[in-house]
Amino acid sequence: MKTDSFDSIFQALAHPARRRMLDIVKDTPGCNVNDVAAAFEMTRIGVMKHLAKLEEAGLIHSEKSGRDRRLYFNIVPIQLIYDRWTMEYSGWWAGRMVDIKYAIEAGTNPQEPDA
Amino acid sequence: MPETETFVSKIFIAGSIDAVWREITKTDEPQGAMFNNRMHTDGLALGGQIRMRTPDGKYTGVIGEILEFDPPHRFAHTFRFTHLEDAECVVSYDLKEVDGGVEFTLTSKGVAVGSKTAKQMKSGGGFICKTLKAIVEKGRLPLHVWTIYHVLKALSFMAPAATKSENWPLKGNGDAQPA
């Protein structure tokens, strides 16, 4: 992460495999490359290239731990994108509309919390 | 399943490393990036105690002990919210000069899984990074953050009794900083 350009963030998120890798790192903070690679039918080198793209965009932070490299999700770039195009109130209304979409798709009433 | 977890927030700041370092270590005025708390300390050095207090000094939200102090690159300290019973964790700030600015990394380690501290650290990291970036790059707080701080100030009388600063004194003259 050397600049705060959004280009690298959008490029990193444009690939479905990288989005899936980001999900894995987000759900298992501190995982390593092997943990991520286990979920893909591609070479370890291929996985490392994708992870490098995510790290370059600042979406992943890697930290050396002995002979290992631990991976962590960094939410800040996504928050900056959100802040760039969303104001407080539009964010609230958009959030409600997304809630309704999820509720309808799940076949539940948006007024009632999940059982 | 691990008993503790780690949170990392990282951001690029277009400013000097000294400016970023000052914002996270200054004691002569409230730190806008740190929820407008003012850092009180008996010494910014290994083993020094820190207390993050409201600008009027009446309430203390966070206490800690300095583990590393390497200006202007790394600052690490233990961290505990005074209103929670959760075990302390370790917070570190890493500053790295890169082309055009500074890469700032905030790491919280040893945070008890599922604790209230974990919930606050998870959301607080991004807030601190974004606010710090705004202060260093634009020289002021974002309007919505400024508003939040004023609301918090108005509601400070509702702060839990456990956070009263008299419960968290500093040894020596650490509390004798100018008001």
C-alpha cells in the first residue's frame, strides 16, 4: 500500500478468486498462505500472486511470524470507498433498502428480527 | 479455537512521519484521532504509564503501560478499557515512510475473543486510521467526527463511575500537565 489511489482497490476486488480469498482472510484472521490455498484448485504460486494484489491494495496486511506469514483483513480501504460516495443519511436509507432486499430474498419480514 | 484475536488497520497518510507521530503521542492537547482523549503519562518511555482522559481530565477511558517507544516508527502499549472487566490487550502503532507519505498500521493483539473490548477494537481501528489521515492531511477533524466529540462531551456526565480519573491516578507528576 503505497498510495491512496482507489484504482488498486477496485482492481483487486474485480477478480472473484481474490474476493473469495478476502472472505477467507476476514473469517480466519492470522491464517497463512497454505490455509488460503487449501480452498482453491490453483497452484500455491497462483494464490500468492492474488494475495500480493490484495496486499498491494491495502486490503490484506501480512505479518512475519517465525517461518510463517500471517494474514489479516484490513477494512480501512473499503471504509474509505464508502466514505467517498456516501453521506450519513444516504448511507442510512441505502442500508434500510439493502435490509429489505435481504429480507425479501430470505423470505422473511424485514420488520421482524430473525428468530 | 483461539482464545484471543488480532485486529489490524492500515492506511496511507500523505504527510510527514513526524506529523503522524506527534498526533499519536502528543500530551499537550487532546488527540483528535484518539476520540479526543488527552494522553497523560509519567514518561513516554519503556515502562511508562499512560492514561487516556477526557479533555477536562475528569474521566479516564483507557489505561496502559508502554512496551515500546521508538520515535517516530513504533509505539506499543498495553491497553485496557476502565469500564470493562476484560483482560488487557496490546496495541501498537507502526509508522513507515513510503513514497509520498506514511504507511500507518494499528494492531491490536491478544484481544479476548467475543469480548466487549474485541467489538470496540474491531470498529475503533478504522475510525482512528481515517480520523488520523484527515487531521494530518487536512489539518482538521472531519465535520461528523467533530460533531460526535461535542455530543460525547455533552454526555460525559453519564460516564460510568468506574471511569472517574481519581480511580486511575498516575505516580509522580504525570497528572500535572497544563489544562
